[in-house]
Amino acid sequence: MNILIVDDESPIRKLLSTCFARSGFAVETASDGADAIALCETNKFDVVLSDVMMPKINGHQLAQFVALNSPTTITVLMSGYDATCEAYRYSPRGTLVAKPFLPQDVVDTVQSLLAQRATATF
């Protein structure tokens, strides 16, 4: 499984990257939504895991881009500020992870969403 981790905080990117790599994921990272979109235009990801509050292009805008351009990609938003993400309605397979979080809980959430996608009939 391929995952793109997007967060403007380098320690969070590194921590999540390590956790997902240890769980068998091929991991790419981006420091903002603009870099993430550039990666999405040239790569196929099973999951995009993104912070909400970022410079240039925020997580909501990134999720909308992913939903329009790669509808089978699961999007997961992370936020410590936007804890309800009321505006997050771009992907029926997406979800929100509230910060702070335990890294293994994020991995478990992503794996659960991937399992649901594998058994879903569209």
C-alpha cells in the first residue's frame, strides 16, 4: 500500500513515516498541500494522510483535489484545531484523526479504512 503523509511539521511527518513504513507501507511525504498535489499528479496513492492547517493549500483543499482526481484514494485529515471538520465531505471513505494522537492509532485507522475499501462494492 502506498501512503502520502502531508504535514508542515517535520517531526510529525518523520514519526508517521516511520510508523507506516514499519507497518509495510510505501511512504512518501510532503510539507504542504502544493507539494502533495504535485506528488499526486505523478504517483498513485492508496491513502493521503494530511494535516488540515498548512500554508499554501490546506488539508480541505487537498482532500477536494484528491476526491476529484483520484476517487479511489482514501483521504484522512489530521487536526488539533478543526476537531469536527464539518466542511470535510469530499470523500465517503475519508475520516478525521484528532491531534494529539498515538501514531499506532493512526496506522490502525488507515488499515481499517483500507480493509473497508477492500470489501466494499461500488
